[in-house]
Amino acid sequence: MGATGNGAWPEKASPLAVAISAADSDTINMVKMALKERRLALAFQPVVMASNPDRTGFHEGLMRVLDPTGRAIPAKDFMPAVEAHEIGRQIDAAALAIGLRALADTPDLRLSVNMSARSIGHPDWMRVLTKGLNASPTVGERLILEITESSAMMVPELVIRFMHDLSRKGIAFAIDDFGAGQTSFRYLRDFNFDMLKIDGQFTRGIAGDADNRALVQALIMVGKHFQMLTVAEMVETADEAECLRALGVDCLQGFAFGAPTVKPAFLDQPRRRA
């Protein structure tokens, strides 16, 4: 589409909008090819206990697409383009399948896997979950499903029913990126999440930021009131970790305790079945 008569581009067809649309299309095609060729992996990052950082409470499995050279592409570089599409559901199902295999192969592993509320009830995702739960009797009680605050608030009633049904199978739930979205406290009570993960924007540089300390303390109080384990995300320095520990957070996650890796040591151990 060309410019208008006065030389200006219509807003819906601005050069920036066209560029973004083209970039999203390229990203979707890249992910489609990776799915077709099974170039997918989880990068595992430890979540440690604040009271004893040498003790890992669980790992988070972060979705990665591998390019043809084997380079891992993080979810932040492709999920925004695919999340609202059917391919986003396929990515969620693939992440769950990889995570369930890791849980079945490593009986002492406890793992969280991300999902969008859009995947609730999706036949492929549910099929993967049912197959994984049937394959090993302890998998459900070692699986944590992470749903972002913004995703949960899109369809809160559906999320509440979903969590109620799966919690009976021993599955735990974490609300991810908490503080970055628009959670209604009425829904937070009804959701009954097991864990609250504090968004990294509040933890970065917290030791020197009085405003963030006050906000994080308030979020920790919310978590404790609703009997949720609290996890601080994106902790990168010893000063941040010590500040968060003093504020009363339960767990810490970030580069200070381990970068995400697609080749964690526990996957090199001989495979065992639970």
C-alpha cells in the first residue's frame, strides 16, 4: 500500500507496522520449521531456597527453539509472535512433553513448565499431559505449571476450574511474572496458586532501590497471606540475593545461582524410571 495524497503513511500501514508484521511472519515460519524438524529443547534453571542457596527447590524448564546450527533461541525472542496463534499451543504442548520426559527419567527432579491460559483444554496439550501422567505414577506431584499473571487474567474463571481439576492429580501451580499484570485480588484468592513468582523488574538492583524494596515486601506479604511460596526472579548479584532473603522471600532464581542450560548435569545421569 502506498502513501496517502499528502505523503503520510496511514497508521495501519506505517513502515514500522509493516516491519513488525514482516518480522512476526518470519518468526512464525522459523518456529513452524523448528517444530517440524523437532529442533526444540528445554533450558533448565535452578530455583534455590533463600535460606540455603546450596539446596535446589526445583528447576524451571524454559522453552528454546534451536536454529539449524544448534544455537538455542530463548522464548522471549519468539513467544510474543506465536502465543496468540495455533502454533503457540503446539509450543506449549512440546514444552510439556519434554518436561514430562525429564520428570519420568529423573525421579528426584521437580520441574516447572510454562504454559499460556490459551492452551487450557487444547486437545494436543491435554493429550500430552494425560500420556505423561499415565507413564509414571510420581510425575504429577513433581510437576509445576507456570501461568503468567497477564495470561491468567484473560480467562480467570477457566483458569480456576482448570487448576481445581489438575490439583487433584497432585500438580502444583505458579503465577509467573507477578506484579507486572492486572491481577484482581478477588481472583488471586480464588485461583489458589501454590507459588507466586515476583517479576524480575522489581528484583533488579533492589539492594539500592528503596521503592522496589517496598514493592517486593508488599508482594511477599500478599504471597504469604494466600499461603503461597514466594520466588524472586532474575536475581543476578549477591547483594540482591541478600536483600531479598532479608525481606523474607522463600526462593531465588537467576544468574546468581545458575544460568539456564539445555544440558544440565542431572540429564547426563543414567536414565531411571520412577
